[in-house]
Amino acid sequence: MQYLQAPYTEWVKPNSYDPFNWNGIYHNYPPLSSNTSSLTDGSSAYSSSTNYQYDVLPSSIGRFSPDKYHSTYQVYYAKKKKRSNNQVIEENGLHKKEKRNLNDGYDDENHDYIVRPGEVWLERYTIDCLIGKGSFGQVVKAFDHTDGEYVAIKIIKNKRPFLSQAQIEVRLLELMNQQDSDNNGYVVKLKRHFTFRNHLCLVFELLSYNLYDLLRNTNFRGVSLNLTRKFALQLLSALLFLSQPELSILHCDLKPENILLVNPKRSAIKIVDFGSSCQIGQRLYQYIQSRFYRSPEVLLGIPYDMAIDMWSLGCILVEMHTGEPLFSGTNEFDQMMKIVEVLGIPPTHILEQGTKTKRFFDRLPDNTWIPRKNKDKRYRSPGTRKLHDIIGVEIGGPGGRRAGEPNHSASDYIKFKELVQQMLEYDPKRRLLPFNALQSSFFKRTYDDTSNVNHTTAATTTAPATTIMNTNPLSNLNSNSSPNLDPNHQQVKKPGRKPMIITNDSVYNSHQ
């Protein structure tokens, strides 16, 4: 029988890190008595200066070298870590083997397809790069060898709830394609769809940057009133298209990120992402719209219709010109209070319809309503933050930045303000309709003076909606509408896309 003598103190300095942790390994055996008579062979386990003895070790262990302790430490803790990981995986309801081999190894732990650039699908599409990611899945840029063009492929997560919603999106997109054979609807074109390795894949035309990218490239100072007008015309025409009785589609998530330029050098745009969309009369969801663009009826819990998209558009137009969200709430309460700061308290008949009204407002004994108090934040009095001041009607635009520029007069701003105010009407029944919005005096002007082209405005059109889509001035806002760009432009590169051309007013110069 051997005793472990003092070699350990020779390898490890006092108070230094002990990777092997004697007490942990040997279960805190109590120190032996200094009486050596209890030892089997009568020898001392310690030097005379030591009062305690270590327990007897098996003779097969003998004297451990530092390398031996190090290797034992690695093996012990490697196994311990493996046991811990397996326990976490089991608690999450996934066996480790399943986690490693989701969908035969094609999916990650979030059920997204693992994108591999250069991979060829269906002997037709060569994957180029990832260009987008969201709760639904991912979007990749790919080359279609059959049609000889680049396309965008939306890859839906390999989970049933996402698949079910994507199938609704496909149905709506195909319905829109049928109604928009001439491609005048200002909505993205679905080319085809297929299933690949258990993922539903939607093939779209490849577009350019979104309007949030455009704002970011202005350092969030906004684009000109003229460019805002062009975007407004197209977006109103898109809402008019969606409101046709044959469609009656609510987009339900209109925001700058879901509006894309067709070409980085042109003002033509298209609405994308109908993943949250629905039709009037079909299943309507309670939680819809991104918060900054969420309508009062959705916040208050009132039945909603296509008017919610008009509210979102009003918010977007102000943001495109000012560079900042009009209502930037951090939560639903904050969102409602920021709306109230600008527009005042909603009408009583609107508040009384809401199932969630009491989250935001208190009713007084005289049946009037006031905003609920918030101990963490103070708000301006209702209606004291004026839209008039936000867009800078009398000072030359937001912050006076457009003072002296052509087509940014007080008269131009008054027309813009009046249009937006009607889009932001609390009562959805009184909120501006797309057809009526296109009659606004804001659109009564001549476009593209740089190309000497005069266009008939939508305000003079009296034909039915289907005719407006063919004859409204936006038909002239595509590839031929862009003026010559400033030669001192700046290029902003983004992986997988052509660089955006920006000037002092993003895509266009300020005199457009």
C-alpha cells in the first residue's frame, strides 16, 4: 500500500489554481489524525511540519505526474460538459442527434434552410447569396438559367404554421397576378413556386433597395417633397389596385422596409411581403402591422378593414420626407400616446367600440376620456405636437432644410399636410380612400421638368378604377422618369446587390 506524500505541493504553488480540485474528487474526506498509529504500516503520510494526513490512495494510482492530472482533468470535465449539454437538449425536447440532423442536415435549429452559395436547385437555380431574413424564413438571390435572369427566392421555414401562412400568401399573389397582367399594380410579381427539401419556395422578380435603405443613405434627413409625391402616387395606386372587389386585400404590414425600388436609379417602386395579408371576409388577425405604422383601430381592438393600410401610408409619407418615424412608440401604450400628442384624443364613439380602450384611456364621470397616467414617462398634452410643425410648413420643410428649394413652398407643404391629415383620420369610415386621395391637389402639378414631359394627373381622371391604373401619371414614372444624376454621387455597396446611386437627395437631386 502506498501513500500519497507531498509531491502535489511541489507542483502547485500555494493559493494557485488547482484544476483537479482535490476536495471535489475525494468527496471532502475529513483530515486524519496526526496519530500515525492508525496507519497500516506505521509510516507518516506528511512531513513533521504538517498536522494532517491525506487519505490512502489505491496502490494502482501511485504518484501522479502533472501531465497525468491534466489529462484526467480534461477527460472528466469533457464528459461532464457532454452530460450537461445532453440534459439541456432533452429539456428543449430535442435529442442531440435530431438537432444535428434536422431535415437530414439541410436545416438549422431555427428550421431555416442552410443556404450554400453555388448550390444548384432543380437543375435551374444557382444560389448566389442571402439577401434577407425574417420570422418567415429567408430570401436569397439566385440565377435562373432557364429564363437567363436573377431572381429572389423566398425560402419558408420548415414548420407547419409558417407553411400555412405562406400558402395563403401564394394564393393572394396568384390572384393579384391574374388581375395585374399588365404589371401596373405596383406589387411584386410572383413568378412561380415549388417545394425543395421540405421548404416552400416562392420565386419573385429581383428588385432593388427598400425605402428604409434609401432613408438611411440620406442620413435620415429625408427625400425631397417631389420624390415623396412620386412614391405617394404609386403607393396610392397600389392600394387602389388592392381594393378592387375582385381582390379586397389588406396588406397589413405596410412600412418602408416592405417597399422596394425596382431600379436603384429610378423612382419606380413595388410593395412586397404579403405574408401577413388577408382578404376582407377571410380570417383577420388580432396582432398585425408593425408598431410605428399600426392604426388606432388595431391598437384599440376595433374591427378593421382596408383603411388600416391608408393609415400606414400616411405615416410612411411623413417619414420619407422628414427622415424620422412620425409615431415611434416603444410599446403599444407609448405608441398610442404619441399618436394622441399629434392628433388629440380619439372621438368618443371610436373609444367606446374598442375592446382595449381602457389600456390607454380612463373615462371620467361626465363620459369624456383622458389618457391614462404613466409613472415612467410624461407626455405632451393631446394635440400639442402639430403636424404643421413636424413637416415645417412655414419654415421650409423639416428643420428648415428645404428652405429656398424649388417646389418646397408653403403652398406645397399645405397641400401635403392636408393629404396626410385625411390619411390619419381616427375614424376608419371617414379616412381617405385611395381613389379620393389620388384627386388631391398635392398631385396637381407637372412632373419631370428635366425631361420636358407633361403628365395628366390623377386628379383630372374620372374613369373607373381599372382605367385609372392604365392612365394615371405613374405609368410615366418608370425607366424614363429619372433625371440625370449628379456626377458627384456617392455609391453605397451592399452584398449581393448593385450599389445604390445617391446624391444630395438620395436617388434624385433636390430640384426634381
